[in-house]
Amino acid sequence: MVTPDTLGPGTPSQVQWLNLATSMFNEGKVREAEDVYAKAAEGPVTGTSISARLALADLWASRGAHDKAGPAFELLLTDARLIAEVQLVAGRYFATQGKDASARHALEAALVLQPDLLPALSLLGIVQARSGRATEAAQTLAKYEARLERFVRAVTDMTTAPGDRIEAIKLLSTVVDERCVTAMVRALRDPVPHVRLVAAQFLAEEDDPTALTALSEAALAEADPESRIAMALIFKRARDRAVAETAAPPPSMPRPAASSAR
């Protein structure tokens, strides 16, 4: 039984296959990516193989291959039930299938393993409400709101240590909530360059159009030379992703205002 402490890094071949599968999936080559994810899942149980197995099970679920997805999630819970992410993703799958008892069990286990796992809190509250457990649902969702607000404050409170601000940004990036996007946009003006870059990296994965606009402005305003290059590359990646996902042209990098002649 693997635990977060005993789960080692992937083998070189697992890492190579997973990177290739992810690239293929992002390019829309879903069927081809499926075979490559399967290759990345082979071999010893590692962090990389677990990630590949989760991606593969999710992919099967998304195309309705529940005869494969269901057993895949059950096997993951057997092999890696002490990994919070496994419990979360399995719980999410069970919830979409209307298996509320299994979903509650997995989500509660995820929160025992990682109490600040915001997506597990919000989804558990929804499942509890759907199951007629109104009191439990209210308590769970109140806990979600309290923790979300705590992390939002941590991101923008300069008395919080930079490392803690970064951890708060990472936690906020796991849920879809406009308050999270707003907090990460504000973090683009953090006095510590590394905090700004972490916020930018997570904003680049957001679908919110304000995130892309904020990234373009942050890339232009970045004062640190090394961070300016990194910020521009993050913006370009986000813009390329937006181009691939929508027909509407995303914002371009703003140009500095020309100084008026005297």
C-alpha cells in the first residue's frame, strides 16, 4: 500500500510516456493519448504511474466507457487509497454516476488525508445535500467557505510568509470560483517575484478571460528582468491555449504608451 511518503518518482520511461500523452491530449489527439497514458501507467507504482492511471480513468469516463472507468477507479482505490487525489477523483467519478454513498466515502477519506482539499469539501457538500443530509451539507459548505476565505486573505496579506502565500495560491487554483481568480490576479502584484510567477502559472490554466488580460498586463509591468522573460513565456502559453480553445481572438500583449513630445 503506497502512501504520500513512500510514493516515489516515476521511472524515466513513465515520465517520458506521461509527458507525451499529455501533449497529445492537449493537441486534441485523445484516442492516441489513451494508448500512451496506458504505457505511462505500466511498471512500478509511482507518482507518475498513478497520475497516468487517473488521467486514463478520467478519459474513459469522459467518453462514456464506464465498463473501463469504474474498475479502473476501484483498482486505484485498492492500490493508492492513502493518496488524497485518488480519493478525490474517484469520489468525483462516483458522484457523476449517482453513486452517492461511494462518493461520500471517497470524499470523506480525501479530507481525512488532506483537510484543506477545497474541491473535496465543495463536492462533498453537494453530494450530502443531494442525499437529503441537509444539516451535514450546510456544515460542510460553511467549512468550505471559511477555508476559501482564509486562503484568499492569505494570498493578499503581506504579513503572511511568502511560502504560505504560495501554498494558498496552489490551494485556490484547485477550485473554480471567481474569488480565487481575483486573489491570484492581485498576487501578480506581490512584492516577491517568485510569488508573482506562481500566481501567473496557475492563472495561465484558468478559463476566465480576465486571467488572460491580467497576465498580459503583468508581463508588461514586470520589473524584474528574469521574471519578465518568464512572465512573457507564461502569457504566451496561456494565449496559445486560448487560441486553441476558442475562435475569439484573445488579448494581445499591450504596448507601452508612447511618451508625448515636449
